[in-house]
Amino acid sequence: MRSRMDDVKSYAPSAVVGQVMMGAVVAEVMESRNPKFKAGDTVTARQGWQLYSVSDGRDMAVMDPSAAPLPWYLGLLGGGGTTAWVGLFDIGKAKAGETVVVSAASGSVGSVVGQLAKLHGCRVVGIAGGPEKCGYCVDDLGFDACIDYKANGMLANLQAATPKGVDVYFDNVGGEILDAVLTRMNPHSRIPLCGTISQYDKTEPYGIRNFRSFLVNRILLQDFVMTDYREEGQRAQPWLLQAVKDGKLKYRVSVAEGLAAAPEAFLGMLKGRNFGKQVVKLS
Ligand SMILES: NC(=O)c1ccc[n+]([C@@H]2O[C@H](COP(=O)([O-])OP(=O)(O)OC[C@H]3O[C@@H](n4cnc5c(N)ncnc54)[C@H](OP(=O)(O)O)[C@@H]3O)[C@@H](O)[C@H]2O)c1
């Protein structure tokens, strides 16, 4: 959504002033002439920031509202969970026994990355802003360690938390944190580049200093965008749903009330004021 707000080349078309802002929703079907849906169904859809909309049924799916809290279908059981899965396993090729580091660790994608990596037998180190978010990652989500990048000594703390170096760095933020983690990467390690949130508002992008680490360590960095990985994401969904039903995955959401609160909630998310997946309850 943030990249849509700039009039520059991106993987998604720019938003047009005066048109509805795109975004995923959980919604109720009011009326239907499509046999796949009936009034009263709860669905996920890409209908954007609006109370009512008309759909031809493409990109819409009926979900079970009793299986999990509704906002989870926008995160853990939607884009957040599938992004975590694809980045960690299809791109990052994480293996049991390896060390996985993930940034924006308490957020929608990062919190699932860390939990999946733990279930897979990896050592997991999160990077997050502030003691509360780091405490949540370790105490509630079961990460082995979490580095508060806003506190002093970030690099020394990262070194101490990754005694065997880093095999997979799941990057959600780019910038200085990516630069710091580059100093800890192991030979033949992988960096699934999921996002660069620290750079989205910057007019002068951060220049990576430790670039040489790519050559020295033969690091594979691969960016990925989920629109290119629909099939892989769909394959992950039943597993994620079952894991939720089995109580294996935890998830947290921040809820803003009302459409008028959406812009402030969005700005807050970019500044880390959200805790877990940020959603807006429209009605
Ligand atoms: N490739 C894809 O297809 C795909 C799909 C979904 C999401 N994404 C990307 O994945 C990333 C995470 O998305 P999300 O939805 O899970 O968001 P999120 O983690 O729930 O929320 C964003 C978090 O980013 C952190 N952050 C903001 N500014 C930062 C900075 N300057 N330095 C370090 N951290 C900063 C904040 O956490 P702290 O308080 O810990 O700083 C904030 O809570 C984003 O970059 C997003 O664009 C990519």
C-alpha cells in the first residue's frame, strides 16, 4: 500500500487520487448473483478501504469465521502467513539447525516467520523496536533471542545472539539493519528480501556499506513479491489453518476503529506504533 502512494515504478500500480485505496478485507456478502457465494457468507477479498463494494467474485474466497478471529484472515491466515512461509522456505530454504534472523519481528509477517522457523528446528533471533516487542517475541512466541535495534549496542547484541553466524536473514526493513546483519552472514547464507520499510519514506535511500559480504560469503539475496507466488501461498494456507487450530501459532492484532482512523493507523504502522497486524474495523 505504501509503494502505491508514490508515483514511481513499483510492482503494484500507483493509487489514483480520488479512487478507493486498495487493500485486503474480510467482509460479509450482502447479496449475490454468483453461485459460489450466498448472502451471509464471510469472505476475504481485495476490495479496498470502503464499506460496500461490488465484486465479480475473482480474488474472493469464503472463509470459516469460527476457526480464528476475523483479522487473522488478513494476516496469519492471509498475506502475512503466506509471505512468511514462502520467504522462509521457498526463497530462504531454511533448514533445521540453522540460525534465522528476522526483522520487524513482532509484526504481521515477522512474528510468523519466527514461529515457523522455531517449529522447523531453527535457532531464531528477532530484531524489533523496543523492550516490549522484544519481550513478546521471546516470552510469548518462543524466539531464542530478540535484539532491540533502538537500544545502544545493537551490533554487539546481534553478535552475542548469533554465535554461529546467520544462515537466513528474513529482511523486512532494509537500510542500516540489513547492513548490520550482513556482518554476521555465513558462507552460502540466504537473504529473502521481503520488504524495506525503513526506506519507504526516504528521498535519499540508505547506501549499504557491507556490500563486500555478498562476495566473501557467496550470499544469495532474492527479493520476492507474493503476487508472483500465489500457488505457493495457497499451498501454505491449509497448513497454517491447521496449525492455528492445533494452537501452534500465536498472533497479535492492533485494531483501529472506523474508516476515518485508517490514515492515522497506516502512518502509525510505518512508525512501529502497531503491535502485530494492523487492521481497521470499518463497521
Ligand atoms: N514481499 C511481499 O510480498 C510482502 C508482503 C507483505 C509484506 N511485505 C513487507 O513486509 C514488511 C513487514 O510488513 P508487515 O505487514 O508484517 O508489517 P508489520 O511488521 O506488522 O509493521 C511494520 C513494522 O515495521 C517496523 N519498522 C517501521 N519502520 C522501521 C524502521 N525504520 N526500521 C526498522 N523497522 C521498522 C515497525 O516495527 P518495530 O516497532 O519493531 O520497528 C513496524 O511495526 C514490510 O516491509 C512490508 O512491505 C512484503
